[in-house]
Amino acid sequence: MRYTMRNPINLLSSLQKHSCDRNYSYERLYRNLFNRDLFLLAYQNIYAGQGNMTQGTDGKTIDGMSIRRIDKLIECLKDESYQPQPSRRTYIPKKNGKLRPLGIPSFDDKLIQEVIRMLLEAVYENSFSDTSHGFRPKRSCHTALQQIQTRFTGVKWFIEGDIKGFFDNINHEILIKILSERIKDERFLRLIRKFLKAGYLEEWRFHNTYSGTPQGGIISPILANIYLDKLDKFMEKLQTEFNCGKKRNPSKEAYELEKKRGVLAKNLRKATNETEKSALLEKIRELDKKKGDFPYSDPFDSDYKRLRYTRYADDFIVGIIGSKADAEAVKEKIREFTAEQLCLELSEEKTIITHSAKRARFLGYDITVRRSQTFTKNKNGSKCRFHNGKVVLELPAEIMRKKLLEYGAMEIKLTVHGKENWSPKSRYYLKDNDDLEILDQYNSEIRGFRNYYRIANNSAHAGSFGYIMQYSFFKTLATKYRSSVRCEMNKHRIGKHFGVKYTKKGKEAIRLFYKDGFARLKSITNSEIDKLPNTVMYASSTSLIDRLRANRCEICGATDCEIEIHHVRKLKNLTGKTFWEKFMIARNRKTLALCIYCHKKLHLGKLN
């Protein structure tokens, strides 16, 4: 059967049109995997990934990508002979000292998974709940936190939710069942099942995977969101059932005071004597002042309840306006739903109920709700308790402490009174790098920390982080040159700031140490959202795709020949001794379009 290839952008847009209609069935999704242009778009999306030059279990990398290689994959998909390779398992250290398993899939598997991801995103993205923020376009940790800040106003209890070993415990049969509710294409579902069952190699021994999503797999995040969308929809239903009351009843104290004020106001309107009027006005002022000592609404009104919910990946937080018993009942309902419907277990250690006056930890932020009876004037000039019930996002000192210790930029000394004294420290392992590399290392770490905590109400506290990092920088340079901190500060002082001078294209240039401050950013736009993997916005074909299609070797100039794309890990690893290395360096590209013959010569070391 012959299929006409459609423009991938139009194809994805067409699929997306029916995304919001949960009754619509996608019956011919698999045939879209035969679209070469869709594979080229997928290649464009993922080619810059750091792990693409790491060999999978098939011994292949991204190097040598060609249209012929894509066509072979499509042919295998057409007759369903394609079999994903088991991922190669390795382990990376976690912050707590333990090891986290990491799967390294083959690049061909990555490419096919990216195509599947784009198709699944087109099918599901518009139907996901707005309370879900993990691994989604134009969403991030920051959007989740800002949603909490705007929607959790006045909550009394937090339920900090965590699913135990979520990605490793996703039930394959339940996942396929969820997918089959909208996708009625058995071939497409079989392919996803193949990836789920591909297994992994550890110390060259094969292990089956009976649950969970592929380790390091591109499709894992969106499959996780599809799976937990059931939880999101359950929480929406639970919210509807839980919420009651249009507004709180007034407190008893406020009601009595308001009643007395009404009597005085009535008497004031009837009074004719100026002395009497003055006396009544004074009493009204006293009552108005006394009203400030009591909340207007009854905080314990049992007829007014609200539930709020936000999720990022497998971490979620629930806000309850109600009693602790209400919070415990909601927690139990969530536990029952996840166990019975999703075969998942809530972590008892991490799923805890916290009073909103205390700190709840979510996505590395401490979250509290203010209790303030202070009156301030709003834009209209009216007095109101502006700060009461407001959600506060804070940078935890503990997080800052751990991060500085992790970088090795600080040491802790105890005072005679047993208090911690944070002292900047030289990072000896950086002393063999050049000054510019050391500066870039510090700048990237400071900027990363500042960008993540820029919406914290106390973001200015990150100034301590910047101060310690700056002095650690100078101590590192002092260690490198066997000099003093003062000497290095004077050496690198540039006006009011500090920096490193270097030569670029024969001219002297300056790169300054981080100087942008740590002021709070009150709100963020889509362009400012922290970037996450697999949230690529679809765009028109770029130069990489055009170079692959051009059938022209960029070294020998041969035309009408099969082209392979040569990839390198890092440009800085190139010596610049050969013509092709100079060519890549001059164009600042980690890719090179070569004919088969030039590519073979390059790997044999014969291409000068």
C-alpha cells in the first residue's frame, strides 16, 4: 500500500484538531510512521542531545545519519519487523549519595520514539488538565509554582504527594488500556508495547521489563503524563464533590461589631446636635479599629470548603480549605484511587499533611500561607487585609547550603556557640582549567540557581549564594596561582565588577563575573519559562534537514550522492589540524554533511 507523505506540521496540526474531543478515536495513527519528513523533523528535534554520541547496545550512535538509514527504519516499521534494542543500563550518583539507574537507548530507538512522542503529543496535549505541568510545552516548575501562588490562597492544609517509584512501577496493561481508549490502531499500540517490553542490559546480562517506562526513553515523559492524567481527572471530580459554599459566613465577633456599627450609623443619621454627632463618630471609629483585631470571615466555617491541586510529573500538592479531618479523608481517597485504578502506591514517608502556617516542600521551594490581620489600602483606596491568606514561595536555606556543599564552594565551621559559619572554599579540582573556563563554570552555576529561585518571595537571600561563590572563585584562582585572594581580586577588577580578559579572533575581549543581582521576578512569560527536555515547539525545516536533502558533500563538493551527517561531541575537542576540522570550527557546527566516501575516509583518518 502506498501512502502520500504529508507535511509533518500539517499532519500534526490535523491530529491536534481532535485532541480536545475525548470521544474521537484515532484509527490510522500507525501509517504516519511511514512519513520520511516526520522522521527528519524528529531528527532535527533531538540531534543536539548530549547522549547521542554514546553507543547503544547495537553499537550505533547518531553519527552517519542519512535518508537511507531513515528509509530502512520505515521499511522495518511497515512490515512490523522492527524490534527495539534493550537499553544499556548505567548508574549515576544522586544527591543523597545513592545511585540512580540510567538507561542508554540506541539512537535508532530514540529517533522512532521522538516520532511517536510527537504523534502522542498531538493526540493528548490539548486534553491534559491545566493542573499538570511536567514535561509539557510552555509549562515548567515555575508555572506549577505560580499556579500554587494564585490558586492556593487561604488554604489551611497541604497534602504533599509523592508516588513511590512511579516511573518504574507503571503497569503496562493499564497503560495500554488507557491508550486504547483513544487510539484504536492495534499496530501503533503493539509498537509502544515493544518499547515497554524491550528490557535492558546490565553488565551484559539481559533483564526483562515487566513494568515501568523505558529508562532514558524519549516517550517515557508523555506516557507518564497520559497515565497520570487519570489522577488529574479524578482530582477534578473530587474537587467538584468537595467544594461547597459560595463564601464564608462572617465571624461571630465581626458580626456583632458590624451590628453595633449599624445601630450607631443609624443614630448618626438621626442626630441633629453636633456634640452628639462627634460622640457617635468617635464610637464608630473605635469599632472600626476594633474590627481589625478579628477576621471578617469565620475561618472555621464548616459550610465553606475548597480543594486545590497541582501536579508536576509524579509529585503533586493538594491545598485544603477545611479541617484536618477533611485533608486526611482526601489523602485516603487519593491513596485508594492510585492503588485500585493505577496500581501505584503513595510514599508514606513523603505523602504528608502539613498545616499551611508551616512549610510544605514542593519542587525545591518552601510554601506557606500568611496569617496577617494588617490593613493596607488597595488601588481604590479601600482598606483590606491584603496579605492575609497569600501564598508565599521561599528559597530554603537548606537547599542553598546543600548546593554550595555539592559544588565544593563552601565549608562549614562551628562557632563556640555551636552555630554554623559558612566559609567560601577553593575548588581545587578546577585549578587546572584556564581562567575563562573557571569563570564560565561559576557563572553557569550561579545563573542556574538564580533562574530557578527567581520567583521566590525571598529571592534576595540568594545574594548569600552569589557572595560565597564569588569568593570561592577568587580562592580557586589564588590556589591556582599561589597568590592571595586580594591579589586576584585586584588583578581581575574591571571597573565596579570582576572579569577575565581573553583573546577572540585576534581582539581582546572581556567576560564579567555574574553581576545581574538576585531581585525577585514577580511573574514570568512563556519566553522566560525554564526549558525542559522534550518540549520542542514544531518549526519549519531548518538548515540541517536542508543539508541532508541537498545531496551535496560539504568537503569534496560532489553532488547527486548519498549524504551522511558526521557528528562530533564537542567542537572544543577538535584540534583544527585538518581541513574538515577547520571547516566545522569556522562554521561553529557540530555537524558535517559528507558523501559516503568522504565519511569513510574521515573515520579512517585519511581525510585531511
